[in-house]
Amino acid sequence: MNIFKEYFLDVITKKFFQFRGRAPRREFWYFMLFSLIFSVLFGVLGEKLGLFYMIPMQMPSMSETGEMTHIMQNIPINLLQTGFGLALFFPSLAITIRRLHDIGKSGWWYLIILIPLIGILVLFAFFVMASQEGENKYGEHPKN
């Protein structure tokens, strides 16, 4: 329970908009783990309760004669899971930027995610790197 409070509840309450400073690997990865667990739980709960919003979309389709046509199809959006994701947008962004600061990188490095596949791999490599020892330009080394 202490890990949950320290690495999830404190991040979403006390560090909601805290983009300055540093976040050690442990804080970052525990926050991501608890976020994933809750996202799955809200997804299952939304599924069981039937809390969906249907978005009609035109989808391309091939007819029997080989012509390209469009059919209307409803795409279900789980409202509980989407609401949880939106609620965690700023805390997730903040902890990600603080994690980049912890290894001595600017928060602007997060924009590398816009490069398909390569961006995700580079960020993952950054997230598993060890913290910079001592003080860097983003603050003191976290004591965790």
C-alpha cells in the first residue's frame, strides 16, 4: 500500500502539474504500472456496465465487383477507460518529462515520439537508463 501511495497517489495529487525536477526510474515505472492496471480495470468495468459511446465512421470496403466503396460502421469507445486516460494526461506528461530530466535530457525530447517506431524505442531506452548521479541542471538527485 505504501508503494501505491508513494508512486501513484502522490504523483496524481501532489505532482499533478509538476514539470520541474526529476523522477527516478522507480517512481516512473510504478506510476506506469498502476496506470496500466487501473486502465485495464476501468476497461473491463466499462465493458461489463456497457458504458460505450458509438462513433459512426465510414470505412473503406471492397465490393464483390472489385469496386472501392464505403460502409458505415460504429466504433465503440469505452467511456470509463477514456475518462481515466484523460484524467491522467497531465500527470503522465509531467512524470515523463521529470524522468527525462532525471537522465539529463530536456523535456522536449518527448517530441521524438512523433517519429513512428524509432521515437518509441528511443524513449523506452531513455526510460530504462540509470539516473544521473548528483545534481544536474534540473535539480538534486532524487533520494529514492
